[in-house]
Amino acid sequence: MRGYLSTKVVDDYQKASEQGRQDDSQFQFTLTIISGDLDQMLADPKHEAKMLGSVTAPALSAHPLTATGGEFNLLVRDPDQANTRQMRYRMRLTDVEGQVYYFTGFKVIHDDPGLDLWSDTTTLYVTVHHGASVDSPVLGKGVLKIAPEDFKRQMTTIRVNNATSAKQRLRAITRFGRFFAGELWKTYRIG
């Protein structure tokens, strides 16, 4: 995912993204999401998985940052909005000098008038904290998106480890796909 982060505007995601674009303050990441037990992840209402990767954000560091200790929640119910789900991202970012930041992000999956499934599932609202937790001061905000070509590439990276056969791997990918599509169906009533 890629987009813009502002350290000047920290109270509004869209305005921060616009300011970040004006300042050419790019932000992008490549993450790996890991579920040790797919059945458990899909059955648990938190739909939680681990996350790690790298982040490029010149506003934070001239060098790539390492993303560790990440937690991802897939299509969890939003307790504050009916018929709404979120995808949530939380992770520590560490630069080469050891400076630590905390990243939070969310996608809002909600059927608004018009065609919004693509924008909802590919738009991430982000906050970066100056410190190791969500309680640390807010350093920046922004908006990231995934481009269609990146999404297409992402779909080719799904892996099933610990499967004993190709058939078992295919079943796991199918279970995940059915869950994902089913949750979108419930939200958007596709078809």
C-alpha cells in the first residue's frame, strides 16, 4: 500500500493526505500477514493474525523502517456502526538508529450509496505515533491505497504452510476466500 503522510496535519486523515501529497511526503509498506491457524482465525470474532514487513517513509527516516510486533484484524465488526466492518492494522516501526514509532490503521467496510466496495477495501486511514504505543503522541496521519496492479500481485502471494498436499492447500485458500467473499456479501449484498 502507498500514499501520503503528513506530520503537519494530524487531526484529519484526508487533509493530512492532501498536505502529505503537497509536501511529497510519501509513505508505503510491504507487509506479510501470518495466521498460524486459519480455522481458528476465521472462527474467532477478532479474526486476528500477525504482521511484519518494511515501511518506507522519508518523513520518519531516510532508510526503510522495520515493522514488527504487528497485529491485523480481518473484517471485524465495528461496535459503533451497524452493518460495518473494519480491517485493522497495528505495528511497531523501528528505524536504523533504533527510533521507535507505532502505526495504527483501519479500513472502513460499509455499504454507502454508489459503488464503494473497491475503495472501502483498498483505502487505509493511518496514524503514526512518536513512541512505542498507541498512547504515544500522534506524529502524523495520512491515507494509503492499494493500486489494482499491486492488488493483483498481492493475490499471487497467498501461501498455505503446513499443508500435507496440494489438495489441502487449495481447501485452505478456498476457506479463506469464502470467508472473505461472504463477509463482503453480508455488507454489500452483492449480486
